[in-house]
Amino acid sequence: MTENELFDQLRRRTAMYIGHASPTHLSSFLFGSYFSKMDEEIKE
């Protein structure tokens, strides 16, 4: 999933992905997504 696709999904169903509408939850979700993508690239 590209960053743009991720943001589109977040825009449509924010609560499903981060739970509460808070900057802290959004930040945690985005950092987790970023580190997951980095880990996938390292494994390849």
C-alpha cells in the first residue's frame, strides 16, 4: 500500500485505524506503518 492509499483509507475510516481522533494516536499509527515498511525493505 502506498502512502497515498494509506491516507485515503485513513480519511475514510479514521476511527477504524487509530481508535480515537487524537494526534497522538495518529502519530503512533503512522510511525508504526513507517517502521513496518522499513522492516519489509530490509528483509528484501
